[in-house]
Amino acid sequence: MIEQDMAGAQDTIYLCNFRVSVDGEWLCLKELQDVEYVSMQESMQRSPSPPLTLSGINNYNHQHHYLHHHHNNCVVNQEFQHCANIQQQSELCDIFSPIQPTPNHNISSLSRDPVIIERSNLVNISKLIVKELIETSLKYGRMLDSDHMPLQHFFIVLEHVLRHGLRPKKGLLGPKKELWDILQLVEKYCTEAQDITSSIRDLPTVRTAMGRARAWLRMALMQKKLADYLKVLIDHRDDLLSEYFEPDALMMSEEAIVIMGLLVGLNVIDCNFCVKEEDLDCQQGVIDFSLYLRNSNHIPGDSPDDELENDNMTTVLDQKNYIEELNRHLNATVQNLQAKVESLTTTNALMKEDLAIAKNNILSIHEENKQLKRELGIEVKDTTEGGKIPIKITETTTEIEELRCRVDIERKAKLEVEKELELQVSMKSEMEVAMKLLEKDIHEKQDTIISLRRQLEDIKLINLEMYKKLQECEISLKHKTELITKLEAKTKSMSDTIQKMDEKYVH
């Protein structure tokens, strides 16, 4: 079991003796101080096994060891020094522990579970990387490719999130638990995932199970369904994931819902990956945490970047108000266009009726023309195979010219009516295309508004968490300050007592 834990630790990007916390928009790594120094010293004296390293407390005691004297050969001085060390170490345990322990408190209750620290690290890193990804996409454009550095960091962290607590294979001959096997279960509950799963199975350039899992994650992000697919796994984790994950894995805990909420915000990003050209079977790169870390002496508001970061909320609200106002204008425009389309439809129907009446008039005019020709002595015969009508003229040409003028006038009227009909038909088709474009634009704006509202809710939740953490830190700082003053008073009294005893011993 210990060898399996050591093998699993090689795949992680975090250290168990560090705690990750979010300070504003920065990621802070703080070393966990082992507060059970006195108890571990006593166990080291009772047991020959080597103790755990206690770097934080040992360095502190080495810097503040003030009971060293020149009379080391004196038994009385050694006893007082030993008592002072024990008392000092017990009080330092009170200072460095996050919760003030009682004298009979158990050691295991003071130490924090490393698995909880790992999950917290992954959640905090995911928050920062997703936030950085959204900000860079809005700053440089929404279409991102595989060369985008925050996007590469996101996939590396997401891979560690999904592989956290993955069970090792049972025995030497047992099947190995792979992330690809878990992702293939999504298509049983979501039919939209069948297309990308089947296409990834047929990829010729990806050969390993881990490479297929990476390709699946990229295709799901391009499809903007990554959060929905992971929600399916989380909803059925008691039935599906218990076989693949340990009980304390991130996907089996409540932090998985936080990760899923972060992934919802990525639906506003448009990505473009060429999965066939990427080498997904090899080990992915490492994350440069210097982009997300800051110095502990950093003061918020020192740099112009901090001022820009403080204005992010105002910018988001301004964008939200602008989009809502634009949506209202678009709705009004759509209503006006719908009214115009209705009026054009009625006009078109009326024009069709007028065209039918005009055709009837033309037919009646042709009949009148034939009758006039008969009256004038023009023989009208049936059309031959060539379509020619033989005409015999017996009267003067003036009447024929009048008839030709009337025919030309009727032809011109017919052409004008046909042109107007074609114009109305083209206008109707243009209006239909404009309506479709406006409806598509409205749907896109509505999706953007929904995503911005979700981002605003996430930012509000993060602000509340930071405010609570700030209050807790202020209370802890006040408590530690009081303990330090008490410790200094005790130190002063003990130094006076030791000085008096030295004087008595010398005399």
C-alpha cells in the first residue's frame, strides 16, 4: 500500500507539506508547520525510529534559543534549561497551530489530512487557471488554439483533477484503471457524446488510453459540453465512479461540484484544436506557477495591474448592462421587422390578386383584339407548326398601327407588373434572411448574457469566501499577538530568575 501511494505521488503536481490558498487573484503556497514538536520529541526519545522533520519549529527554536550559558557543567543550570525548553516549545505549538489545542488534545486531531490538502490545492489552482483563461480569451479574442499557454495549463490541471485518487490495478495480472475507461461511460447517459467518443476511437495518431482521454477532453471543450459530461459522471458517481476512484478522491467529494461550476464558465470560449496533429500520447508539459504566485510581501494596489484587476467587476457589470441594453434594442428591431414582414406579406398577396386581374384583362384584351381584326377584315387562322399566323390585310395601315400601339402598351404594362412582382419576391426573401440573422444574433447575445451572469455569481462566491478568510486571519493574528506578549513576559521573568540564580551560584 505504501508503494502504491509513492507511485501515485509521482503523478501529482503538488506537495503535501504545502497548503495552497487564494489571496485576491494570487496563488499563495504556505508551508504547513508541524505543531506537535514536543510530543514528537518525547516519542523520539522513547522509540529508536527516526522522527519526522520539523523544519518550521526547529528553525524558530534555533533562532530564539536564549537559554544557552557558559556553565554547561552545572546540573542546576541544565535542569532549568530543560524545563524552559519544554515550556517554550509547548507555547510555540499554541502559536503555530491554527486551532488552540488543549493539553490532552490528540496528535492526530491537530494534523491535517494530506488528501484534503491535495484536493484544496487542485481546486484553488483550477480556479486561478480558469479565471486566467477566461480573462486572456476576452482580452485577445475568443478563438483559442492549442498553442495558448493558459489553455495548456488548464488541460494539465484538469488531467490531474480527474486522475486524483484513481485506483491502481489489482495484482500483477489485473486490468489497469484508466481515465479513458471512465470517459467512455458518458455516452451511455448522454447521446451527444457518442460522436466524439467514436471518432476518438478511430483516431490513427493516438495509440494510448491516456492520449485518447486527452483528445476526448479537447473535443468536449470544443463542443462546449465538457461541464455537462462531467456533471453526468458526478450525478452517477455512486454507481460508476466508486469502482475506479478511492473514497477520498476529488471526483467522489463535494469539490467535484466546484470544478464542474468552473467548467461552466468556459462555454463562452471558442476553441480550435487539430487533434490529429498533436502528440497526445507523450507526457504533457509542466505548469509555470510563477505566473500565478506572488511574493508574501506584496501589497495589493502596488502595481497598475492590481488597479486593473480591481476594476474587473466594474467592467463586467458595464458589459452586462451594455448587452442588456443592446438586447432590448434588438428585440425592438425584431418586432419592427416582424411588423414590416406582415405588411409586406399582405402587400404581396394583394399584388398577386392584382396580377391575376391584370392577366385576365390581358386575355380579354386579346379577345377584343381578335374581334377587332375580324371586323377590319383580317383573317385569323389557327397557328401552324412553326407558330406563325397568316394575316391578310384588306384595309388601310393606319388602323393596324393603332392596334400595334395598343398591343405595345399592354406588353409594357405586363412587363412592369412582372418586374414589380419579382422585386417584391426578392424583398421578401431578403427580409426572411435578415430575420434569420437577427434571430441567430439574439440567441448568441442571450447565451453571452447567461454566461456573464454565471461568471458574476462565481465572482460573488469567491469574494464571500475571501472575506470570510480575511476575518479568520484577523482573529488568528490577534490571538497570536496576545500569546506573543504573554510569552515575552514569561521570558523576561525567567531570564530574571536565571540571572538571580546565577548570582547566587557565583556567590
